[in-house]
Amino acid sequence: METITLILVLLFAVVVSGVVSRALPLAIPRPLVQIALGGAVGLVADWRVTLDPEIFFLLFLPPLLFLDGWRIPREELFKDGKTILELALGLVVFTVLGIGLLIHWMIPAMPLAVAFALAAVVSPTDPIAVSAIAQRVPIPKRMMHILEGESLLNDASGLVCLRFAIAAALTGAFSVQDAALNFLWVAVGGVVVGAGVTFAVVQAKGWISARFGEDSGSQILISLLIPFAAYLVAEHLHCSGILAAVAAGLAMGFAESSGQALAATRIRRNTVWDTIQFTANGVIFVLLGEQLPLILGGAAETVRLTGHDQFWWLGVYVVAINAGLAALRFLWVWLSFRLTLLRKGVTGRTPSWRIITAMSFAGVRGAITLAGVLTLPLAMNDGSPFPARDLAIFLAMGVIIVSLVVASVGLPWLLNGLQMPAEPSQQAEIEAARLAAALAAIAEVERVEHALAEAEGDADLHVEVAARIMDIYRRRIETRTLVSEDAATAKRIDRLERDLRLAALRAERTEIFRRVRERELGSESARKLIRELDLMETRYAG
């Protein structure tokens, strides 16, 4: 009973965080609000969440990484692929080596392998935290796509490095050759397993749906189980479950392009996944705050591990680690941008310092860092406590909080008025797709109309109804053709049509609710009508 109550309290704290973050006059990111609420729960209540590292890792990471892989714009990922790989792979290794050596130099009491493990968990960035910070100062699209792609891959690379560091800490041995071979197996095997699981599941459910029909609830549940299946199969084969979850998400994006799922399934599934993403990320940050009183309660012992007596030394270490992360990221981003310019044959130009600094500030640590550090083993192979585990957790939490605070102050200032290179407009391909879709719709209506007329007779009725539908598409084609060379007019027509349709839909909904209140319409019929209107409004409002 106490466990259920605690879960409900944590979920309620996530809900409250959304309200508070919107109500505050300052642009305080939601993760910071969630950490504060979690800390309040930890101080007020006597409950303590004992986080089993393996369960915590399995529960939170697979669905979040799967969803990131599923929803990331694949075209943007491939367009900036080299830059993303340089940040997601090269920067992670650079960060692990540099920050690991810095931590071990500052805190000799922390074994080198544990220092590298801590460096590995603070290397991945969190785009969700960045987007929360930049709500009032939107991040340029291309920069956000690079950050999303980097985060998608550096989650996996950072956690793979963590795995090797923990293995070295437990065994006391590390072989570069064995690690390289193991990395290939872990990486390649994880990608193959993740993609294989997704395609196998998609093929199986497609075969079943084609023969027995599609049930939306089952389809949604299957999509929820895929990341866990990919993760568990990969871990069973001693591959990377993290990479398997990412690859499963990317494969899901390709598989879904076939358009097999019903429209109702896609709408409901998106809603469910949005809720899971909001809840999982929120619970992670609330749990971080809930753990803070316990970690701070043992601060005295944690300080003694560093060889000092004053508590403020922990703050010094947190600031030093953040400064080291920012410096390494700034240097790597500058080099990456320089290489990008050289690959394009551009000489004599230097990247804008504001862009590089903004990219460096955007390296915010978040849910993945917390999830990773909490997976540090509780004990060594001989049963003794894992060395400096509490210290590593404290420093990781400090890095998360400081990076969020610094970015919430510095990133909006840097992004304000920042001019990024112009992005090619997608309006032309959107208009071409709309015209092609309208032509395809007219052709299909004509085909179906002729088939039904032959089968059922009464050709005049079929012609009248079909003409009514085709007129809608013909007007769309005529409108697009007339304004194809005038983008401003096209946008104005789209906005006017949308506003009028939304006004009409809201008037319909108001009338339906009035009839329900006056008992002129039953509740079941009203729910059906309201759902139809909601789906149409979602189409136009989105």
C-alpha cells in the first residue's frame, strides 16, 4: 500500500510541475521545478525510494530512447550525419577521457575506473531539458535537429562506455584489444537485434491484422512492448540493450512509413506515447529530487572520501566538472564546425562564437545521466561496497542541476536574435505532395464510384455524390495552382480557411453540448460526435 501511495505522490508531483512551470513568471525549466518538488517530497515525507539499478535502467530508458529514435526526423539526421557522429561518438570518448582524468586528479580517493564511469554518465546530453529551457526563446530548427541526433546516439555511446568502465572497476583489469572487439559485438549486435525485433513484430502484426482485423488497443500495447523486447533480447545476447532500443525506434519509423496502421490507432498511440514520455521524464527528475535529502544526509561521509572536511568542496568539484565539460564541448564543437566548413570547401571563414557557445550551453545533462549513475553497482564482486558510489551519484546530480541552471540563464540570452544559416524551404515539396494527394483522391473516387454504380445500380446518385466529393479536391487543386507562385497568398488562404473551419467546428461542439445539457441528445451519441469534431479540429489546429 505504501509503495502505491508513493507512486501516486510522484505522479502527482509531475502533474504539479507542469502547472508550476507555466505559472512562474520566469522561464524556469520544468526539470528544475520537478527536482525541487521531489526534494520537497523527500523532506516532508518519511518515504524513501530504494532504486534497484537494473530495474531502474530497464523501466525508464528503453521506452524513452525508442521514442527518440522513432520520432527523430530521419532526413535531418542523415543530412547532418557527419556532424552528429562527430558530436555523438568522438565528443563522448573525448569527454570520458578528459573528464575522467580530471575527476581522478581532483579526487584521488575515487578509483580511476569509477572516475571514468562518472565521466561516461555525464557525457550524454538531454534534448528534452534543452527544449524545456528554450520554450520562450525557440532553438533554431537545424540546431535542434543536430542536438536531437547527437543526444539519440550519445545516449548509447556514453552508456556503452559506462558499461566498460564498470566492468573494469569490478574486475580490476582492462584490455584495449578486448574492449575494441567487445565494443564491436556490443554495438553491431545491439543495432541488429533492435532493428530485427521491430521488423519481425511489424511483419507479424501486419499479417495478423490483414487476416483478422486490427484492434487499436492491441496495436498500442505492442508498440509499448517493442523497446522492452529489443532491450531484453540484446542484453540476453550480451549486446547493448541501449543501442537495441535506439535501433528499434529508428526501424519503427521506417516500418510505419508503409502506412499499415489505422488512423484511429495512430492518433491514440501518439497520445499514449506523449503521456509516457512526459511521465517517465518527469518521474526521473522528481526521483532525483527525492533522493537529494538522502544523499545530502550522507554528505559528511561523502566529503571525507574526497580527503577534505568542508562541505563546500563538493560544490567546487561540481563546478569544476561542469567547467571541464563546457570547455571540452566548446573545443570539440569548434573543431567540428571547422571540419564541416573544410569539407564544403569553404576557407577563410570562422564559425560564429555565439553559435558555438550556444551549442556548448545546450549540452545539458538530464534523465540519461541520472539513470546511468544510478545503475552503478551497489557492491563489488567480493561483496564489498562499490567504491565512491555515493560520491559519484552526488557529483552527477550536481552536474545535472548546475547545467540546467546555467543553460536556463545563458541559452536564452545567446539564442535571442541568433541568425543561423538559412534553411531550404519545404513549402514547395509540401504543396507538390498536396496536389499529388488530391489527384490520387479524385482518381480513386472515380474508380470506386464506377464500381459501386455497376454493382448497385442508380448511377445518377453515385455520380452526384462522387462529384460533390471531387469538387472539394478540385477546388484544392485550383487554389494551389493559382497561388503556387505566391507563397504569401497561399499562407494567407491556409490561415483563413483554418480559422473559419475551427470557428465552425467550435460552434458545432457548443451546440452539441447545449443539447446534452438540455437532454435533447444522449451522452453516448454526444461522445461519438464530439470525438469526430475533436479529430477534425486536431487536423486543422495542428
